[in-house]
Amino acid sequence: MTTLAAADSRLRQFLALTKPRVVSLIVFCAVIGMFLAVPGLPPPQRVFFATVGIALVAGAAAAINCLVEQHIDAAMLRTRWRPLPAGQLTPRTTLAFAAVVGGAGLWILWALVNPLTMWLTLGTFVGYAIVYTVLLKPATPQNIVIGGASGAMPPVLGWAAVTNGVSAEALILFLIIFAWTPPHFWALALYRTQDYARAGLPMLPVTHGSRYTRLMIVLYTVVLVAVSCLPFAIRMSGYPYLVAALALGAGFLGYAWRLWRNYSDALSRRAFRYSILYLAALFTALLVDHYWP
């Protein structure tokens, strides 16, 4: 019984390294990209292997992020429970885990999906685990804007997995997530400003203050709402999606405006949670419109 409990605890620690809530949103957007890429249904086997491969590589990138930022995580209230700062896993074990999981994911994509998807996924891994985590995050308050490119790749990966190519439609899906990332993340950073300051990270609320960050949230949300209409503009989607995009965008703009006018940590938390719901609902609307009679 003790052995089983220890094994279960170790599995939970490894799972925590992969940031499963973040990875689930990544995989969701990638799967939506697969279905949007073809008029009918994508091949089930291709969807399965692409989903597994992308999920494994995303989990490995998250583990590398935890490895690089273990000292930062230890200084922040919201992350000090993670396995590395808590002393539950060693850096060597984490690196080995990331190598095995990421390697398996890349092999699946190469052998069972297509080489293009593997290379794009590898590039996304490098963009997040190295360019964003190692280079950008500790160096500039624009880290999430520039580094957001890697986080915007999942629907492109899904599209490439099914079509073995990248089209203008896939790039529009990329732009939606790219524009969504700054207001999403800055809503979190606002109510975690002290955490980031304690960790020495130059996040926008730390370097430029709350008021400037809130203004940027408003401006980027306006850009996001405009970009979210592009699928309708190029006839990738129809009126059902447009109605959903405008309604969801109005909700996001409402939160952004209230943050600007009357800030509170509680409102910022609600805005952050809404931003996650927004992206999931927007991509769901794209999928529903895609198969609309």
C-alpha cells in the first residue's frame, strides 16, 4: 500500500510539471485547428496521434519552464508548491522526464503524423522553453507580447497535422491567440504584481505600473475583438460565428473597461478567468459554425 501511495504521489508530481490546465487549453486549440482545416471530418487516427504528440511536447516544454524558473517559483506564492521548489523532484529527474516525454511526442509527430508538424512543434517548444523562458521573461516587460508567438501556435500545429501545410486561415487562428495573450496574461499579472516584483521579473505592472498596464489591456482587447472578426471577413466562417465573436468580445471589453476605470484585485481575477472562457468559447464557436447546416 505504501509503495502504491508513493508511486501515485510521484505520478502527481510529474503531472504537475506539465502544467495540465495550460496544456489542456493548448491541446483544445490544436484539435479545433484540425477540424477547421478540412470541409468534413479529419481522419480520426491522425487526430489522435497529433493530439498525443502535441500534448507530450507541450508538457515537456512546461517541465523545462519549471526547471529554469524553479528559484523564481520558490519566491512566488502562487508557484512555490510546484514539485521543484518544494523539493519533491530534482533538476536531473525533471530534465530526464522532459527529454523522454518531449522526445516521445516528437517521434509520434514525425512517424505517425507528418514531418512538418514535428518541426513546427519543435520550433514552438524552443520558442516557449528557451526564447520566452530563458531570454525574454527576465529581460523585458514585452516578454509576453513577443513570447506570445509560441503560445499562439497550437491551431497552426493542428492545421498542419491534417493538411501537411499552413494556410492563411491557420495564420488568422494564430493571430487571434497572439492578440488574446497580452490582455489575458496582464489581467493575472495585475493581481500578482507583488509576486512578480519579489521574484525580480520585469512584468508590465512591475515596470510601468497598474494604470499603464490597464490601458494596454483595453487597447489590446480592442485589437483582439477586431482580429476575431477576420474569420468572417475572409469567409472562413459565417454569421453564427460573427455573432458569438462580437458577444464574447463585448464581454471582454467590458472587463477591460472596468479594470481601467475601477480596478480591484477581485475584478482582475474575474477578468483573467473570463479570458480563458473567452478563448475556449470563441474556438468552440468557430467549430460550431464550421459544421453549421
